[in-house]
Amino acid sequence: MKRRRVVAGNWKMNLNSLEANDLVQDLLSLKHESARIILGVPFVYIASLARLTNGSNIEIAAQNCHHEQKGAYTGEISVEMLKSIGTDYVILGHSERREYFNEDDTLILQKMQLAHEAGLKVIYCCGEPLSVREAGSQNEFVQNQLAQSLLKLSAEEMKNTIVAYEPIWAIGTGKTATADQAQSMHQHIRQLISAQFGQEIADQSSILYGGSVKPANAEELFSKDDVDGGLVGGASLKAELFGPIIEANL
Ligand code: PEP
């Protein structure tokens, strides 16, 4: 089985309801039926956007979930709530959640397992900070992240997980990893998945690159063997930018 190419957007805390609706309508009108698109949207838009995109090639992701099943956690959102309103995916391990909300790999693993249990699929993010890249130890850093979370999943859970390699120094900075840097890390990640889960699962796992992907660099990044698409922040907020990125991955 050939692995699937994906372009995912991460809206973060942006767009009001009207803007969100307009953007999705614009993306639907692009009619790239063969593309697989996932939109990571704020919780409050999930239900309506899941209805709007029902039957299309756009799937909806939450940007977080709580690490417990239910209970006295005022203001939090559970995996079951997400599943019950039509959420397909949840993005976990994003560097902003690691940094601003102190999420570590143990917590991320807990969330991943809970999400899978509820029938959600996961986009799992990993990636090194600038100091690690400058010291040349990015492979060890990412290997360590994976060892504590992704590689502890069951094979079945891994099959329902997309990996996003997002070097922190390239997120929202305009600084992109070169296509060769991305390829080299993606190959490393695929080898780690293969060592844990076997070659077949590794070959079928989609590994996305994230970090200042834009129309000008998407094609080169996506042309690399182990880069199966992108996780896109800023450029996913405008159809005129996101559209060409989707096209670059067809
Ligand atoms: C992200 O937040 O996942 C991301 C990659 O952002 P940007 O594309 O804006 O760098």
C-alpha cells in the first residue's frame, strides 16, 4: 500500500467564525478532490466545520485534548467530546504546547493513547530547538522525543498516527529547513518507526514537514522521498497561500 500524502493546516488561535467559514468554503471550491487535507481548527468551530466538510476530502483536527477521560477539569475538552462532534484528528506534541503549557512526552503519550482509545487519529509533532540544531545533535534529540512517546504506541495506534517533523527554529520564523535537512530527518524518523513497528508500518506512515512552509518552498520540500506533505501554520490561514501548497503536494 502506498502511503498517503497529506497537507494539514494548523490555524492556532486565529480567525473568527465568519472568517473560518469563508476560508473553508474557499478551500472546498478549489476542488482538489485527490488531495488529502486536514484542518486543525479551534475547538469552537469543529462541529460546524465538520458538518460543512462532511463528504469532502477535508478532515477536521482539534489542536489539543485533555489527558483525562472526564471529570472535574473546568474549561477542558475531552477526547470523547471531540469524537462526538465529528473530529477526525487531534494535533499533539506541538512545540507551542510543549513550551507554553509545559507538556512533556509523558503527558503527550497519555493524550495520544486516550485519543486513539476514543477513535481519534493523531498528528504527532516533534522537532528540535535551534541550540540543538546548531550543536548538530538533532537526530538524538528527536530520537529521544520519539522514544518517550510515539514509539510507545501499539502498532495499531501507530497506523492511525501521522508524524509531523517541525524544527522549532523554523516555526513562524520564516526560516525553513532545507529540503535536504527535512529529508534527512524524515528518513531518520522512518528508520526509528521501522525498528519499533516493522518496515511495512514505517513505509505506510505519513511524515509531514512543518516550519514556514509556503507556496515558494512547498514543491521542493514535498519532492523529497520521505516528505509526505506538510503541516502548515501561517500560510494555512489564506486560501490563496494554502491552495498552491495543496497543489504542490498532488
Ligand atoms: C505550525 O505551527 O505547526 C507551523 C508549522 O507554523 P508555520 O507554518 O507558521 O511556521
